[in-house]
Amino acid sequence: MFLVTAEDVVARVSPISQQHNLATAVSLTRWLVASGFPATEPADVPQPVVYEPYTVTFWRHYPQPAHSRPPTGRLGDLLRALHSLPAPPVTLPQYQPLSSLKDAVESSTYLGSDTQTWLMERRQELLNAYAGLEFPLGHGHIHGDAYPGNTLWDAQRIRLGDWDEAALGPREIDLANTFQGVRFGRTSAELDDFSLRYGYDIREWPGLSVLVGIRDLHTLGSFIRRADRGDTAAADQLSYRIQTLRQMDDQAKWGSA
């Protein structure tokens, strides 16, 4: 996907395969904003718009300061508020872990057969472990891709964006992604603040490592697709991530590309 910005509106251009998810995201965020939740706000126009092979959605533009990201802990406030809302009047899909990864791996022209086999075996191992988990926070509407990188400043307020993966699922999904961020330098102090603000420390729950493992694999999908298109920087980072995963190195620091 890519963005086209104007003074007040940003147009988000995505593959046409995402049309249904984007229509859901627009309906959901309209309800969230009307309910007083600080979601990124869709523009008040009929959408999404299909322009094959793309789907286009339009959103309010939030200019960001050059050297200031919203603090990690503030996401805990947002998720506590989100999970406290009543069920939305929008039909959300059931959360299906690693469903998109399967397609990315099986169709990849970049990955070797040995790597494809390992990724699919690791995926199934994690899915088996996920099926055996008990979730103390219960099930309900979740963001699905909640992590600090999806928060934006709106003056002094912070909004939560990127609702394409909203679903019905265990609340712990929305918490675990932030803890997977230790691979990108997230500190213990940030995780403490996040947990305090949410009101629950997921590190005390034995299932966290399974959800972090799922998130680790989930992050590979975009790199696989970029490597298939010949993006060498993405391919290098993908190879490094897979290497550290195969070595079971959960302390390895990952980068972007």
C-alpha cells in the first residue's frame, strides 16, 4: 500500500484484495470516533473506492512532529479504552493467526524450499500451541495490529490507526505485539508503563511467548512479498530474521528495510 496526501486528507491505496477489510475498517472507525474513542478518522465521503487493481480509502491527515513519537505506554491507555467499549455494530471477522503468512510463504518465488518447509512447520507448531491457550482477558473486538508504530499525535492527543486487521479474538493479541517490540529496542521501562496503563501485565501469563512467536512470523509476510519483487534490502532483512528464528534467538535485534 502507499499514501497520497493532501492538506487535510490522506488517500490510502491498497491491493483490491483488501477491499472487504478496508470497508470494515471504515465502518468500524466511524463508530469508534462517534463513540468518543480516538481512532484515526475516515473522511466523510463514500468509500472505499475501487480502481482496479487497487482499493482507495480516504482519511483525515494528522501532521506529525519531526522528532517525537507517541510514548509506548500511551498505547496501554488506548487499548484499555478500546477493550472497555461495547461490541461494535460492525461484523468483524474471527481472528485467524498467521493465515496471510501461509499464502505468502507458499507463493513465494524468493524463499528456498528448505526455508519454506521450516516456516510452515514453525507456523503449525505455533498454531498448535495457540489452540491450547487459555485467555484470562477473554474474547471481544480487537485492533489486531496494535503496536506503538500505529499511534499518531493529534495535537496533544494520541490516536490509534491502521484498522485493517480488526477482528474478534482474545484481548491478549493486542497486548503481545508491544512486547515483541523488544526486538526493535523497546525497553523494560516502556513495557512497565504500558502494562500499568492497561491494568494487566501480560508477562505474568505463560502464553505470551506463543503470541510473540506468532507476531515474529507475522512480521515476515511483508518482507517476503517485497523480496519476491526484487527488493534486496527487504531480502537481506528477511534472511536475517529467519536465521535468528531458526536459531531460536529471541534476543536478536531486528531492523527495518
